[in-house]
Amino acid sequence: MGTVDVRQGAGCRCGEGGYPASIAMAALRRICVGGCLLLLLSVVVGGALNDGYVQSWDYVSALSGRGSTAAFVGMLGLLGFSAAHAAAGLVFRGRSQTALVALELAAASGVVVAFARIQCPDGAAGCSRGDGIPPDALDRVHGFGVVAYEVCFIVGVVSASWWLMHTSQDARVRSSAVALFALVVASAVLLAVMPDDAPGTVQRMWLAVNSVAIIGVAQVGSRHR
């Protein structure tokens, strides 16, 4: 598929092979929304498949952990979430290189998180909530992946918002950019205050905020010319 030209005044806004930019952008929006919904579905289904798992207490990562029932469900959700970030990043190809690279790195970090599965020898319920199990190499890689993801997510969304603020005179676009800045702050705060013993509710709030932000980046960015 050719590179999509979305510059203002680019005629029909077609790519090198004549592929309409509007279709490409619509596809990226759908991938972004679908990836976030896949994460939500995996959390609901994965939680139901793991006896004793409590949504308001347990880690989302435990659903894909080593020892979790149907761990593939949790992994699929995390991979879908990564795809959502990759799609949002591609919206800014040829626009903001920083947003593009940062969001693609956030997606890559999400893949690392999905495959570097934490150890849950007693199942997903209560896993990593003060169970006293020393972390192994994969646990450490998983934790590093989460931190790397959040840093790249923040840089990517801030860069995308900054680009929107400085290239649009539309009040709605600029207001959306300000809202995205606010979501980034909320994301960082939620991750910082997440408790180790009962992270469930706060972690889900964090993922919800990040989902809204990344969908917003894709929606606003893909419609702005």
C-alpha cells in the first residue's frame, strides 16, 4: 500500500497507489477502537474463566500470567491494545514523527508485556498481590515493559496533541487537544498511586483513561487535515 498523502490541498488525498486517505484513516480508527474493545472483552471473559478472580482487586496482567486459566485470552487482549496504539501512531505518519515513533514504541512495549508473562503458580486470583513470590526474569521484563509503555504513551499523546494545537485553528480540535493533555496527566497520576495489594479498580481506571486517550488521538488526528 502506498504512502497516504493527507496534506491540505492534496487534491483527492490519495496515496501513491491511488488509495483514498479517508479509507485508510477510517481503517486506523476502527483498528484503534477494536483493539481497546478487545482488551475490555478479554478482561471480562478472562476474569470469568479464573476461579476466585476479583475485578476490583486483581491485576489485569494476572489474566495472561503463567498459571492463569485460558491465559491466551489475557494475552489476546493485551495484543489488541497494542494494535490500537500502533494504529493511532500511523495516523500521524508524515505529520508528527515524534508521535508516530512514540506510539509505535508504546505498541511494541505492549507486546513485550503480553509475552513476558508474570508467574501465577496458584492461578490469576490474588497473583502478585503480596503473595511473597520472588520476581523472576520474566516478571522484571514485564514490569519494565509497563513502565516503557507508559513513558512512550505519554510522549506520543502529548506530541500528537501539540501537533493538533499548532496546526489547527478549529476550536473543537484545539479543545480536544487540551482534553488529551488532561488525560495524560490523569494516566500518570493513576499509575503512580496504584496500590500493590489491591490494584484492580485503579488499574482499570488507568487502562480506561489510556483507551479514551488513544482513541481520541486516532479520531481527532485522522479527521484533521
